[in-house]
Amino acid sequence: MSLVAVGSVGLDTVETPFGKVEEVIGGSAVYFSLAASLFTRIQIAANVGNDFPDRIWQLLAERGADLSGIKVIEDMPTFRWSGRYQGDMNEAETLRTELNVLALPPETPESYGGSPFVFLANMGADVQLATLQRLQGRYVFADTMNLWIETQRDLLLELMAKLHGLILNETEARMLTGETNLIKAGGALLDLGPRVVVIKKGEHGAFLFERSFHFALPAYPTAQVVDPTGAGDSFAGGFLGALADMGSLEPTALRRAMALGTVTASLTVEHFSTGGLEAADRKEVDRRFRELHEFVRL
Amino acid sequence: MSLVAVGSVGLDTVETPFGKVEEVIGGSAVYFSLAASLFTRIQIAANVGNDFPDRIWQLLAERGADLSGIKVIEDMPTFRWSGRYQGDMNEAETLRTELNVLALPPETPESYGGSPFVFLANMGADVQLATLQRLQGRYVFADTMNLWIETQRDLLLELMAKLHGLILNETEARMLTGETNLIKAGGALLDLGPRVVVIKKGEHGAFLFERSFHFALPAYPTAQVVDPTGAGDSFAGGFLGALADMGSLEPTALRRAMALGTVTASLTVEHFSTGGLEAADRKEVDRRFRELHEFVRL
């Protein structure tokens, strides 16, 4: 089944203990789509400036992606983000943000309306709600961040009641529910509407909460994390791409999708920017899936 | 097979977001032995003052423990520790320590010499090395802490070359190896001698490293962590108690022991002091084992 992704395209400047890169390819919709395109047909909607390299669109087209929702804003630059990771690299420190084309809401073509799976990447809950209205997706998943939890809590709660799934990190889960214990936070988030809640914990893996079962998975055991930028969106892309490919949200499919999202995220963190996702193929994904399966087999 | 534990008996004063308790039963040898006694015959060696309640010795005797290595120092008080946990409770803040009887090295009776499994709880590496000399254990496991990594690094490295297994937390693993990435740290610790390395990550579970395989397990999904004191020693007690019970260090046994250690630690953190371990039985352990198995089944 096909999958719509609405989010950002960006140029990132990132510093980690392993080096620094400037104005490299990034953005939630880009990481998500490159990840999802390993599993299913992806339809992307995002605004981009006239200064973004073509390479990624060519690669996504080769992987069967529908790019008709990529809108080039001719007289504006692409969104810029600059950040730094230190120590255990579990948290990014944002140094600078230039919204540029991100100030305009993304537009989704009519042809995207029939896609059963939808991912609303991290954007204001107001923009996510407006986007949701134009799409008829049966299985809508969304991400969010601390900024919207603080400034648009009511709209976010309105959105959550309409979502099938919410994907967020542990800090956001604690902030949104007021619960320190993540098992409690997961239950509290389910009470707010979504049928599926995924709490990402970076190097510590992820939890999935659903009414009928809970599931925990560690991160793929990579020995070299070079740059965590985009790991969360790559996880979401692998997770939803795999679900759309399987066309199911049964427990077995959700467990398998968690593992494929985990593996996809591991491809991202071993390289700066989208290098890992660009080089990857299903064979490498499947090899890592088997390794992860062995790593957690009780 | 039987299992010797050498460590501390203590009276703890602990404050967590869920309350405060004063001069309650604690100590590494106590948590470890209560946990291990759910699985196997345990032989305990520790110094205790004349002010420690008898209740625990009675319970351990009922569970078949050998207490001939418990030495009561008549004219000295028991070891005291006072600490506080805040926020996510992942790290204890030590407020006060009174060594008292802990200043004297523990003595192991001759009759403990034939036990194939040995656990040297957190003590100075000098004391651990001296204790090791008096025991003939084939499978000796040890714990350590930041203090000894800083002040007795050379002795600790000498000890590690003689150990079968090392059990430590993620902060200690990073400090001992200089590696931030825990997968790398696990490999580096294996290079220092032990055949088995377990890195405990608190609420995020634990890793096991062995030459032939790696294994990751999340914590048991408990919704109410009241007091993490003793969780690490309870994990070690469940882990080694289960291994001694199975009489094997094959991968299958190590995976199962990790799960039983995890379950045993969950019994501890849901109550102050040793309340959870005192009330527990194998039926509850087995119920939680099945739940954990389902929680991680990919």
C-alpha cells in the first residue's frame, strides 16, 4: 500500500565528536522518505527552496517515489538547521534555525488523498490538523516536539484524538503526560486517543504500546554512531514503510515494523546526513534484521 | 550447584519521590542473597554489627542458605548508607556513608571453598583479590564501582584477568574503558579478561557480551519504581542464582539467566528495602518471566 509523508526538506550544519558537515541534505520528509522507500511506494509533500541539490529527488524517483507534492518556492531559500551533539550524543543542541520556505504550509496534491497510510512529520499541530483534513488516510501517524507540546497543547490533543498512531521520543512522552515512568506514560498516551504509541529512546531502543500488547526493542548494536541527526525520522520511515508494505497493523506486523524501523535508523546514524540511507538496499536491511533478531532472542 | 556471595550487610536511609525510609535492611550481600535464594543454595559471607535485625537471616535460612560466613562483630555497628533519588531515579546521590564493620575484610569459611559459583559484590579490588585467593570457584563474577575504578585501577585490571564474569553499570563501563558507545565498551571489557560481561542500564535494561554472541534485554515493564536501591545486586543475584541452578554457562542459559535477573530486580524496585524480595516466590518470578518473554518476542 502507498504511504504519504508530509514534512520538511532542509540543509543541515552538524557538529559531532566525529566531525562537522555544512549545509548537507536533511529534513524530516527526506530522512523519512529515503527510509520508507526501501519498503514501499512513498508520496512526498514538502516545500523546498531553489538551492537544494537534485540528487535526492533522482534517487527517490528511482526507488518509485511520487514527488508531485514537492513544491519548489523559487524566490526563497530552503529551511536551515544547525546543531551540535556532545558526549553520549543522545540529545541535539540546536544552534540556529532559519525557517525560510518552512514558514509556508506544505500542500498535498489531490492524488495523495487515496493513500491509506499517512505520516505527519514534526510540524505545528495547527499545520498537522490542516494537512490531515485534506487527506483521507485510514492510518495516520504523527510525530511532534517539545515546542508544540508547550505552545499548542490543545491543538495537539485535538490531533491525537484523530490519529491512529503517535511516534515521539521519551522526553516528549514525559512532557506530554507528566509521567516520569515510561510504561505509565505509554498508557497515558493511549488514553489520549491513538491506538498505537511508539516511544523512541535513542541508543536505548524503543517501546510500542497498543491496547492488546506492549513491545520493547533495543537499538541495533552499532559500534559507531557518527551523527544521530535524522535517526527518529528514519525509524518512523522504516516502521511505517514496513507497515504499508505488509498492509497490516496486527501485533505481528507491528513487532516486525519496529525491528525494520530500528534497522533503518541504524543505517542513518553510522554516517553524516543521508549517506547511510542512500547507500542502503533491502539486502543490507534484511541482514541487519536477522542480526537484531538474534540479539534479542530470549 | 551452590553459589557463594561475599559483600556488605547494611542499614540504609533512602529518600525517593515516593517517600523516605530510615535504617532499613540493605547491603549488597543481602539483596544478592535474597534474590539468588529464589533459585539455588546460597552461601553468604559478610560482616554485620550487633544492631541488625534477625528477620533476614531467618528468611534466608528457610530458603536453604548457609549463613556460617556471617560474622557478627560484637562491639561495632553495622555499615550505614544514606542516599537520595530524584527525577527519573536512574542515579543515586550518596548523602552519607559510615563504614563501621565494613572496614574489616569479610572472611569466608573453609566450607565455602568448594562452591563452583562465586559473586564478589562491590568492594575494593584489593579485598576482592584477597577473597578470591581463599575460594576455588570455577565461575567467579564480580561487581565494582566508580571509586575503585579511580583509586585501584591496576588491582581491578589484575582481578579482571582472573574473573569469569564482570557485572557493572553503564557509567562504570564507560569509565573503565573510555568508550562512550556501550557496544564498543562491551568488546573492550571482554579484551580485559572476563568471558562474560553484563552492562546494566537501569530502566533501559541490560546488555550481555560473550565472545560468541551479544544479547540485549529491556527492564521488566514495571509501572511503579518506588526505590531503585539494591536493583543491581538483585539482578546479579537472580542472574547468578539462575546460572548456578542450571549449572551451565551456555548461551541459552545466559539468556535465560539475564531474564531471571531482570525479573528479580523488578521485584526489588517496586518496594522500599528488601520488601519485594522477601514477599516473592518462584511462582511470581515465573509469571513475570513469561510476561517479559512476551514483551520482547520479535
